[in-house]
Amino acid sequence: MKHRLLRVNELLKRELSIAITRDLTFDGALVTVNQVDVTPDLKSAHVFVSVLGSKTPFAVTEKLEENRVMLQNELSRKVVLKYTPHLI
């Protein structure tokens, strides 16, 4: 992987984890962003999260999916890129 993609991956990982911890609350669950993989054209990003302490991890992923647009907007304000990646 190219050096620029690695830097973009780490930057998106850091900013997404900050946005998730600041804006979203999960009942008794710890949600961490493990990895972000951005496509070479920077138009989409696969976000890998881990959920600890929740009896229903699917509820956490559903909540993240419901707030995907809000997270993308927050990401576009914090990170200046040509395209804001579509989060998957």
C-alpha cells in the first residue's frame, strides 16, 4: 500500500474514533475503531469496529449505520480531502 493511503487510513481512523466517542453513546458497550481501509480513489472507506461489553453487538452496528451520514459530515469538517469517503 502506498504511503499516502496509509496516512489517510490512520487519519480517518483517529478522527472517526474521536467523533464516535464524542457524539454517540452506547449502553454498556465499548466501541473502538480497529482499522480503516480507503480505496485508492478515496471515494469509499471500509471501517472495522470492535464491540466489547454489549449483549447485542448488532444493535451497536445498527446505531453506527443510522448515524453514518452524521459521521461523514463530521469527517468532512475535520479532514480536508478532495472527496469525503463513503463509510461502509
